[in-house]
Amino acid sequence: MAGPLLLAPSSTSSLCGALYATTSSGGSAASSKLRSEVVEARIRAALAHVPPSRVVVAPDCGMKYLARDVALGKLAAMVEGARRVRAALES
């Protein structure tokens, strides 16, 4: 049986929420530094289910509640993780 993402019309994209505003233990985002390797792994997990042309990498909601330096760090990790995956797909 195909997963729900594969059954979606090919004209749609799938949003890959690569960032989280809080830690898995419920702590604040400021206490957890997101690494680009984590983002890269999350993107690759999404690619196991949908083709690259249908994946959109974006932060989850909640970024506006973070300190600016924390949000910028998470966004930088997202960009670097996406850059690594894109480079691997293009090679």
C-alpha cells in the first residue's frame, strides 16, 4: 500500500518541517543547538517517501517566539542541511 504522500497529486509539494521550536524534552529552544546534520537527516527521511521535486524544506511554526540569535542559528542549520542534500542529489 502506498503512503499518503505518494497518493497526493503530483502537482502538489510536501512540506518538510526541518526545525522545531522546542526540544523533544520540552525544554526551550535556546537550550538546544540544532546541527545541520540533523536537518540533513530529516530531509533525507522525507526523500525516502517523496521525490525531491515535491519536497519543500521550511521551519515549523513557532520561530517568532525564539530569541533572534537562536532563530537565526536554526535557520542557518536548515540552509546548510538543505545545501548538503541538494549537492548530493546534483552529483
